[in-house]
Amino acid sequence: MTAVRERTLATITGAGGRPGTYDLAIDPTRSTLDTALTVARRAEAARIDALFTADLLTFGAQGEIGSQEPMIFVAALSQMTEHVGLVATVSTTFHHPFNLARLFGTLDHVSNGRAAWNLVTSAIGEQNFGPGELPSPEERYARAAESLEVVNALWDSWKPGALTRGPDGRAVLDPSRVQPIDHHGEHFTVAGPLNIPPLPQGRPVQIQAGQSEAGVALGARYAEVVFTSLPTLEMAHDYTRRIRTQATALGRPAGLPLIFSSFHATFGATEEDAQRAVRDKREAIDFERGRGLVADMLGGGVDLSEAALDAPLPESLLPDVTTINRRRGRVEVFSEYVRKGATLRDLVIAAQDTGHWTVSGTPEQLADAIEERFRAGVLDVLSLNGIADDRQHEYIADGLLPILRARGIVKPDYVGATLRENLGLTVPAPV
């Protein structure tokens, strides 16, 4: 799996937006897909490479319900779009690999080769999937690795020539080229083969989210794209070096996995406009409620109720990351902030973007920040969110993207029919 053209920056946008699911659900004249359709149309017009759907498996403490079920959501979008890729977030902790192979294989078929799987191991949701506590990160990633082995083997169980076109134009099946996988592992026993035809992309694009040590190891071995929280250039360099060193040692081609960063942008027509918008956002923060958000960023077991808002947080409060069962990567990011002397106020502000990369300024200034990371080789895929909002859409589609294209960073148009082609990834060879 190597790049098939000169390196460019791929772009992805979230498929949701406002109005939210609740607002749409109470309007009998609209579908809860309506906002996503606006986003999808705008994304294709702007030649954004893919739509991304997140997932949340619980009812949040503040009433958050997250995206709707991602697979059904993107399958619906596939019938109303032609070019944009479709990324669904699905957990290996709570799904079986045979079902995952069929679900994503079918999505690849109905979208004509535009499917991608954002693999997560889940930091929440165990209360809805049977008895017991959430397994440790090491256990979850071991299950994820075996899931990927099974899913990839199933997708590869149709060998070249298994399905051909006969003289009358109809499909001819050679059953001898559709082979069982006979997998017997620690978590799964799967005979195979897959019972749907070979996929348009060979395999859907594989994206993986997770920055703990176990997450990095999984991404280095399997992922084509890794979704990251890298708020500083220093962290981006360190993470990219770590995961690609491991990937190279495993014999993977240079440049893999691609680094996918979430970009939390505050735009302004002028620098002063952008700074004013940032000040407005900060003035609206509930800092007392923010204490709980920071505690969550530090693993959930830290009591910050008595901590001084404008004093550095003591390092003695930091948890041993190996004892944390949820979002270790996020804990590592916020622990690093504490070690560098961040105040609790600083941490509350950073927690509003959950540790992601945040930049403010004019489209030109934001393009400079993006170009710096792209040229440094620590950014390959960028999320540009909020295009359901008219003003944000204008800044991105008519401001930022034309600048990046003029600089030769973002390609001017789709270059192929599949998402894999548009991300510059070749079809993996069958195993």
C-alpha cells in the first residue's frame, strides 16, 4: 500500500451539524438526515474527500446522544452522493468480525467503492453490552487486532478470477476460488468464506483511532489512516515518529499510516475578528462545570473541586496512565499540559476542544498553520468541520480550500472513483 501520486493533503468533514438530532426528530416535516444532506452536498461541491460519522454508545450525562447509528446513516448518504467517501465509526469491542466484514463490504458495494471503517475499541458503553466491566486497553486492542485479521481474511477470501463475466454478459462463479479462512483464535472462530461478492475497493479504507501504547501498536501494524489528537506541533512530530518507526519495523511502506488530525478552527475576516470570536467563546465557558470536564480528560478519577483556577495543577494529581481504562491517549495529552505548568483555567479552555488542534485567524493564517504541519510530514488528512453553518462553510469552501489548492497542498478535484484512490492508497494485495 503506497502512494500512487504526488503527496497531497486529503480533507474530511463531519456529516452531522446543526440543527441537531433532537431538533430534527421533533419536526414531522424533516428527516434526521436533513442536515447531513446539506453537509454532503456542500462537501462534494467543495471536493472534500469524505464524510465522517462518530459514534456514542451511551446516553451522555448532559444528554448527548452523538451521531445516529453510523452504518445506517452513511448507507443512506451513499444513495444521495456520488463522489464523497463515507467513514463510519464502529467498535470492535462490541461487534463480531463476520458481521463487520459483511456490513462494511455491503457499504462498499452500495457506495461503489467509497467505504471506510474508523475502528475504535470504545472507552464507554460496556453497560449496554452484557455483564462485566470494560476490558483493559490491552485486552480491547488484542481483540481488535484479531478482529482485523478475521475481517481482512474474509474480504480476501474471494481470490482473483472467482467472479467473471460470461459470454452472455452474466456473472460466472468459480467456487474453487472462494476459499474458507478457517480462523481459530483467542476470541473468534470463523470458518468463512465471506458470502458477499468481492468488494469494489478490495478492502474498505481502514482508519484507526487510539493513541495509547496499545493503540499505536495496532495502528502501526494495520491502519492505513490514524485519527489523532495532536494539539501541538511537538506532539505531532513525536507521535508520527513513534507510529511510523513501528510501522517501518513491521515492513510497511514509508509514509504509512497516514496521519489524520482534527482541526478546530476559529475563522475571522481579519485577525482581530478571529481573536474576538475566541474571546467570546472563552467568556461563555462555565469554568466550574469545566472542572469535571478536565477531570474526565485526566481519566475520571481526579478530584478538582478544590483546585485553584489560576494556579498550576500539581503533578501529584496526575494518575498513573497504566491504571486508566479509558482514553489513555487523551490522559497523556492533558498530563503533558500539567507537566508544562498549565493552570486549571488553561486546562478547562483546552478541554473545550477535548485536546484537539486549535487555531484561530484568517483563512490565510489558518492555511499557514496547516501548511507547516503538512510540509513537516506530520499531517496527511485534515478534518474541516462546521460546513452546515453558512458562515463557516464560506470560510472553508471559498477561503481556506482555494488557498491550499493554490499552494499545491490540496488537490483541485477528485482523482478517482473510489475513496482509496482519492486518499492515494493502493488496493491491498489479497493474503
